[in-house]
Amino acid sequence: MTRPIAPAPAYPPREVPPVDLDAIASVRDFEAPARERIDAAAWAYLVRGSWDERSIAGNERALDAFRLRPRVLRDVSRVTTATTILGRPASMPLGIAPAALHALAHPDAELATVRAAAAEGAIVTVSTVASRSIEDCAAAAPDARRWFQLYVQHDWDVTRSLVERAAAARYEALVVTVDLPVLGYRDELLRHRFDPGPAYANLPLRDTWRAGREIDELVDLRNVPMTWDRLDEIRAWAPLPFVVKGIMTAEDARLAVDHGADAVWVSNHGGRQLDRVDAPIDVLAEVVDAVEGRAEVYVDGGIRRGPDVLIALALGATAVFTARPLLWALACAGEPGVIHALRILEEEIARGLALLGAASPAEVTRDHVRRVRPA
Ligand SMILES: Cc1cc2nc3c(=O)[nH]c(=O)nc-3n(C[C@H](O)[C@H](O)[C@H](O)COP(=O)(O)O)c2cc1C
């Protein structure tokens, strides 16, 4: 069901000269120039959240409740950010979270992102609702550590074919997102009448799609109850490591592991689903404790800087993920922009590790962090 050509974006990014990457010191520096390049409706989709966006604000603020506890006079002369994720080497404990519709940010879309990930040895998660197909992303970067993120579809056969296509295209893990039985209430999408048109490269066109409701129809599972037993079915479709994304409680983390998850990904979907939920960093430790080493634990939401990553590692995460900063970087400069963003983050993690007194991510422990105010 792959489409023959890449669908045209409804909101093409503006053509303005690329940013001077040498002047970008932190991934946050990409945000303002990205905004200049992106249509207002596309920005509403790419960056904004749900309801009053309390969860977006909370994600970054929650990180401020922690302080790092650096140890000195440790041998950090050969500090490395290298680590092992799902049993394979990764250049750093930070990967690219799945995000839909990269064509809203840059014409090269996901192809630029997967190539940048390959260049930097970082994990990249390709979304079901990508602007480029599963197969095209694989062909663009055969050697990238590519994971495929699954949104369950109304049509169970289509859902299964997505998983089988990902396995055939040698994606190395399946990430099933479970926090989206319906789309969060997103004021900004309604205000902008956001409607990307038939922009999803992986999905068959549906006659029933109505203008402005397409995104809702794509993900609304009210007629397809998605439950734990359905997760078991999905897991049986392909022999891939199985990651469950969108877990926010110790109870569900335990259930995910009982249902065969190799990794539990703590996330509130970047504040785009239910608003007024905890920040993922605030529930990370309880999830790590609940999982008791039976699965890896990842976290995302508001991760912008090296010390943010160190806090997550200290609380027990194997890896962290980030989405918006890489979309800003993509909008600003395509593949070189994403490479630059990944390099900044890697450099920040390396320096942070050395200053923390840890020669590698594996040496970071809970003693390296303390909470200074309640959640
Ligand atoms: C524009 C955008 C699109 C997203 N699309 C997806 C998606 O297709 N699948 C998914 O599991 N998560 C999706 N997410 C959520 C991210 O994977 C991630 O959980 C969250 O954005 C991390 O927070 P951060 O943006 O603050 O780093 C999306 C996030 C954004 C900003």
C-alpha cells in the first residue's frame, strides 16, 4: 500500500537562507529561526500541545526540581557517551523520538532525519504518520539504528502490514505508542483549521477522510478497542524488540513488562495528549523501580540540554529521547541542521559526564541526583 510518490505538504516551509550553524550553540537556538520558516498552521501542529499546555510547561519545569551531585577526582580522562541500547551499541544515550509529518519542517523530511541519525550513530524512531514511507526511510539510511513507531489503525490488516513492512525493511525495534486512543484536545489545531491533506506516506488513502478531520480519523480508536491483549497480538507479528511508549505509571510499566515489553518508554507525548498529567521525569524513578531491571526504561519530554540527560540517567533511564529540538533543527538546515543538533547534544552529554565524575553513561547512578523540591 505504499504510495508511488511522496505526498505534497499542505504547508510548504518558507524558502529563506539557511541559518549559520556556527552561531548555534544550544538546540534551543534553533527555535526562533525555525519559527520564521514554518507556516503558522504547521507550527501549531509541530510545536504546540493539548488543552492549556500545562503538561508542556510542566515537562521542562520538572527538570528544575532536580540537582546533580558531581563527584570529583574520578578518572574522566577518557569520557565516552557510548552506551548500549536494546543490546546494541549507540553513540550516546539520546535518540530521536518519533514525530509525524517532517515535511512540514523541511522538504527532505524524514530522509534528512534518518541520514543525520546514521551519520551520528544515534537511534531514530520513524513514525507511522511520517511524510516519507517506511521503505524510503530505510533506503535513505540502511545503516541507521532505525526503530519503527506504530500507531494502531482502525483496520487491523493495515496495522499488521505496517509491522511487517517495518520488519522487512530491517527496522530493529517496534515502538507501539499506547497513549493515543483519541487525539488530545488541541486548541491550536482547531484555531488554525489544521489539515495536512493526504500527507501520510505509509497509509492508504481513505475515502471517508473529511477535510480538517483527517488527523482525528487517523488515530481515533473509539471503534477499535486497543487493549493489553491486542498488544500481545501485535508483538507476535514480528520478532522485533518490543518497546511500549506512553507509560506514565508504575502499574502500567509492570503490565507492559508482563506483556513482553523489552523497554518501557515513559512519556506524556510531549504534552500533546492528556493535559495536567505528571511530567515524565517525575514518574521515571517509580517506573524504574517497578520494572526491577526486567526491561530498559526510556524517557522523553522537555529534554533540551546535556544536564537534563544526566538527570534522567541518574534516575535510572537507559536512554532519553527528544523531538521538538530536532524538528526545529530540521526546519533551519535540513540534514546538516539535525547533525549539528545531535552533535551539540552529544558534546553537552560528554562534558556533563566528565563534570559529574562519570566516565560513561553506565557510571551514572542515583547518587548523582537529588530532588530539591516536591513534584
Ligand atoms: C510534531 C510532533 C509529532 C509527534 N508525533 C508523534 C508520533 O507520530 N508518534 C509518537 O509516538 N509520538 C509523537 N510525538 C511525541 C514525541 O515522540 C515525544 O513523545 C515528545 O514530543 C517528546 O517531547 P519533546 O518534544 O519535548 O522532546 C510527536 C511530537 C511532536 C512534537
